[in-house]
Amino acid sequence: MHMPPQRIHPASPRNPLRRLSAELVLIVIAKLVLLSLLGWYVSTHYPHADTRPAAVERLLAPAAHTPSEAKP
């Protein structure tokens, strides 16, 4: 009984570029997520500007007038 020789298939996938591009996309997404989390973590530790209307009004109000006796 004679058996035909079996063909040896390579272990690599049919399209190595597809696998490589998928890995690169995953790496880029992982880096973006990591940098976003790092930026969010760092920004939460800095004080934020007071943007309430009363605070903005106080900042934009004209300077108080100096009394006339203080002028030379």
C-alpha cells in the first residue's frame, strides 16, 4: 500500500501582513489609552481655575479707586 507524500504546511499564517498590522494597531491603541490615563491622572492633581460667575466677575471688575488724599 503506497501513500502519497503529505505536504508540509508552514506554521506561519497565510497573510503575515494582516497579523502584523493588527498587532501594530493594538499597540497604538494601547499606547493611546495609557497616555490618556496618565494625562488624566496628572491633571487631577493640579488646581483648576475658579470659573464660577462670581469669581469671573471679581477678576474682571475694574480696580478700586485710590483715595484723593493718597495722590501727591
